[in-house]
Amino acid sequence: DESTLNYHSYCMYVADKGCACDNSNEFLNTPSIDLTNASNAILTFDSYFYKKTNQNITESAQVEISTDGGNTWTLLVSLDSNLTAWQKEVIDLTA
């Protein structure tokens, strides 16, 4: 129940709120970030992912990266379902 969730200052979310909508094309994209000279690049964010199954489709959330301006994408991590609290995600982008 999201009414018990402590909200952060800023957030991005996708919610179907019972409509069983197809949210498979919902994305959060950043502008290109040049990490060429970064020695230790990490992505950190807090996540609250309520994984459910609607109309035989199990929801998923993942972080993908593109090294060619968005032409191709590589999966970095699939987020685990977390129903009780925000979870801190730390993803190494050094490679």
C-alpha cells in the first residue's frame, strides 16, 4: 500500500493503480553522460518497486546502459521487488 510509503523529495514513478495497464514502454532516460575520464563511476538511487502480475504479465524494472547514444542497450541490473521500504541501489558504471 503506497499510502504507507515515506516519499522522497523528488521521484519518478509509473503506477497503473488497478487499471492493469501495459506499462512495458515506460522509460526514464537521462541525457548522455560522458564517463570517459571517470575512474570510479557509480549510479545510486533509492527504489521502491512493487512487483505484481497483471493479466499474466509479471512487472519488471531494470537499469540499462547505452554506450552508443541510445542505439543499443545493455541490461545492468534487474531490480528486486521491495514491498516494505525504499531500497538503496548502487550500480558500478566503471566498466
